[in-house]
Amino acid sequence: MTADRDPSATSVDAAWLERATALSVNGPAYGPNPRVGCVLVGADGTMLGEGWHRGAGTPHAEPAAIADAAARGHEVAGATAYVTLEPCSHTGRTGPCTDALTRAGVAAVRYAVADPNPEAQGGGAVLLARGIDARHVPYGPAAQVNRRWLGAVEHGRPWVIAKWAQTLDGRTAAADGTSFWITGEEARAHAHGVRAQVDAILVGTGTVRVDDPELSARPPGDAAAHQPLRAVMGLGATPGAKVWRDSHAVQLATHDPHAALTELASREVRTVVVEGGATVTTAFLRAGLVDELHVYVAPALLGAGTAAVGDLGIGTMAGALRAQDVTATALGVDTLVTAFFQRGQI
Ligand code: AOF
Ligand code: ZN
């Protein structure tokens, strides 16, 4: 028995799933787990309790909402649970949400996204088999919140964001090697905000040798920002470099992007920003392993210097890598272009 995908989402379903989605974004974007929100609604349409998942090792959204209802003195037997992700049916760091919902006497469950995680999926069917009216009610914004997590789980590897800063003519460094301050303050602040939302930052040994970057997340006004794992890809040793200042760093002793991602996945990395240099970025693009692009474009020309991306083996316009869902955001005098590649497209 499977929980049927119910295309007949009512406006009531959509309204509560919208609320659950708004709650879900309170959770951290980084870490091995998805962001999930849950609202419990009584038969008379009143909100009884709500909750969200605060990160791996903490309660899932459903038990958090059940606890919230209890704290408000509300009885949830007969209620409907609106959840942004299919309730899990496994014992991982916490117990199965299917059991928590069953024990609470919830009568119906509406979930926005089916869980692709092979260890946790199938909760909808489990609930149905117990006589609970569980339905998958697809709700796009909920999937959007977990776009990177869903992609990582479906691909069986970390979600890869390739990021660089370039001039209008596609240069990341001048002929003499200088590369600092291509873009301005706002662009750099934005990039630090992105770093604080991912699990790892990856650069090649060449970049460590030449730039000696800190690879930390320093978003303005957030001294306690989450710090991603610093990953250095390549065989060369870089003793004394700033990346090795503490143990939150790893060398990926390979030139193969697949092997690098396998190693990161074994450390529960779901999202990684590949920050160059061009050799590493090009290797990931050539291997078809880039899911998302963040290109900061400065209104400057160099005419000579290092190209952002090297040879991709494309000889003709028809072979160009074309990205989708493109957005351009002004950041001071610079522009951030974000875009996505679909799996199999590159
Ligand atoms: C839910 N509600 O709030 C979350 C779910 O290691 P665990 O026990 O935390 O389980 C993590 C997996 O459970 C995660 O990969 C995903 O499949 C599911 N996450 N499920 O019903 C939640 N965070
Ligand atoms: Zn769960």
C-alpha cells in the first residue's frame, strides 16, 4: 500500500502547508538533515501546535509540534498534521515520527514532499496501514526550501555549488596573479552568508598555496555563524597554511571530483561550495558534478589573466552548458548570477 499522491490539494491544505513551510525555514540550512515544519490542526480548524526541526540530533518537526500542543494544553487526538516532508518511519538519531503521530492519535496527515531518503522513507504507507488518512499533497515551496538537501539525497552525493568572482570578461585574477578585491564589500558579505549555510568549502591545493585563504564564514553581524568544514583537494602538502589552524579541515588526497565527494559524503556533508581555483572548478564542471552556480560579476575588465573556467571539452555552441532558473541580484556595483544545472544535463 502506498500513500497516494493527492493532486486535489484544497486551499485549506495549501494554507496550512504554507504555514508549515514558513516554520521549516527556522531550521538550519546546513547539516545532514532537511528543514521540516509541522502544524497540528483540530477538526474545527484551530491550530493546536506547531514545530520545526532544529537540526540533526534534535526532535523532528512532528514531535516538536506535538510537544508544543501539549505545552499549550491542547489535546491532539483526531487532529490533522500538516508536514513539509513525509513523516519518517525509521529510528535514526531519534525515533520514528510515524510512531509519535500514531501515539498522539492524529487522524490525518498531509505532507508536501515525499522523503527520498531510503533509510527514512515510506512513512506515508506505514500511517495508511494503521488507518491514518495520510496523503501526499505536493506543495512546491516546501520542496524549494530543501532543494539542495533533496538533490543531495537523490544524487547520493553532496550538492555542489560552484562559486567564483570574476570581471565582466570572465577573469578571476590579473596577469600578475592578484585576485583580491575583484568584487566589493556587499558581494563578499553575501558570499560569507552562503558559506554559513553549507557544510563544507572546497578549494584546491594550488589556491591554498597561492592565496592562503581562511575559508571561514564571516557574515556581517553574525560572530557565531556556523563554520563549514574546510576541504582541500589535491595531493600536495600545504603545511602551515591558515586552513589547517584547527582540526575542522580535511585534505581530499585525490584529483577525482567523484572521489572527493564520496569522502565528503562519508562525513555527512550534504552541501559543498567549490571555490576554486579554475582547475578544480573546471574538473567539477567537466565531471557533471555542479548543481548550482554562484558567479559574482564585477564591472571591471582585465583583458588578460586567469579565466574563471578552463577547457570543458566543448567545441561548438550547440554543446554549451546551459543553466536554468537564473537570477541576477545587484550587490552594490556588482551582480550575483545564480543558476542551476539539472542532473544529467552536464
Ligand atoms: C521527519 N521530520 O523533522 C525530519 C525528518 O537521523 P535522524 O533520526 O534525525 O533522521 C534524519 C532523517 O529523517 C532525514 O534524513 C530525513 O529523511 C528525515 N528527516 N523527517 O519526519 C523531520 N528532519
Ligand atoms: Zn521523523
